[in-house]
Amino acid sequence: MPMKLLELHYGFWAQMRGWPVAGRAALVIALAFIVIYIFLMPLLLKLIFWLARLVDLVIKGVYWGIVSFAEIALSGRSQTERSSMLNRISGIAEALSSRVWGFSKKAAKKKRISYRSFILLYFVLISAIALPEMLRSIVNENYMPAFSVVNNGYRSLEQGILEKAEDYPPLFKKKERKAEVKEDKNDLPSEEEKIMLSLSKEGRGGSNIRAEASAKSSIILTVSGDAKMLYLQQESSWVYVRLEDGREGWIKDSLVEGLPKE
């Protein structure tokens, strides 16, 4: 990939680093599906055609192997028994070969798969990725991994890209605030009192910072990897933190390390 395009690519991902995982997935998968549908579909159907032909050859090869073995194994049987068994094997092989051959012909004739199938698959994928966040407030944490398989798979695919994108500025500039709110210095902890938290093993894959201490509250941004945050206060199982860019919000205590001991 040329350097300029590479910079745009990582700048695009740097722009999305603060987005919720489902938001990133919605945009990335949509772009991938558009590219596949417009540019790669004819090539993909050709590949399916030749794979079907290859499967057909494998079926025929397996058939002749089974027939040869059956003729040896049935050498002591009568001609009627041998013919019956060989005809049954031949019928199964011909039925499989016929289906594969018919499928390959359909693939050869088609130029594109129906866009409705793509749209359906898209919504299924996005729903599966967003499922853990949708269920987190009603399903016990112990059972969440069962609902997070697709989400975790997508996170693992994008993790390397997000880590590289940390070295690039976002593609679009953020709007500057016209007036900065002055902080009361008395409310800030001193250097000696500062407690810096890091993400736990569970949280490093991506953790949501929320506006309030509730799983139903809106997500401010998502942090991952080696992100650091300043501990401000704790309320039940939620911790109020300040991020390196100055934003503040709530995060589940199980997703961070370094909390002060009571």
C-alpha cells in the first residue's frame, strides 16, 4: 500500500479509536461489503465455481477408491450381492456429484449474489457484535462470554490496526471549544494523591467509559490496550476516572487495575 494511502488508512482508524466497537464495526463492515459486492463479486463467484469443480473431482476420486475397496472386500460374496452394494455406492456418488455440478453451473451463470443476502448478513453480524452491550445490563457477567464470541472475534481482527493507529493523528480535526471551563484546583488531587489506573486483562480488549454509573448509560468512548486513567472516586462497582485527553466518565471496577485498597 503506498505511503499516502497507508497514512489515510491509519488516520481513518485513529478517528474511530474512541467509537464504540459496534459503531466501528458498522462502518468497517459496510465498506468491506460494498467493495466485495461491486469489485470482488465476479472473482468470488469464479472461485466458488472452480472450488465446486474441485469438490466434484474429489467425490469421483473417493468413489473410485471405495468401489475398488468394495470389490476386494466383497470378493467372497455372490454376484447379486456385489452388484447391489456397488449400485448403492454408485447412486450416492452420482447424487452428490450431480448436486455439486448443478451448484457450479449456477455460480458460473450468476454475476452477483442478491444484495438482499448481503444486507441480511450485514445486520446479523452487527447485531452479534453489539449483543454483549445490549445484554450486559440483564445477563450475569459469568455468562457474557457465551454471547461475546462474534464481538471478541471482531475485536481481535481490529486490535492490531488500532494499536498502529495510535501513532497517527485522526483524519479529521476535532472542533475546538470556544470557552474552556475552568477547573477548581481545590477539587483536583495533588501529585502525591494521584492514583493512576490501567486496564485489567479483561478490559484491555476494549472497555466503555460511560456518562453515568450504569450499564444503561450512554457511552462516552471506548478505551483499550495500555490506556491510563486518573482515579477520582468510586461508587459501588463503578469507578469515576479522568482520561489522558481530559474527558471523564464511569468504568466498571472489574475492567481496571490499581484501585486504592479500602
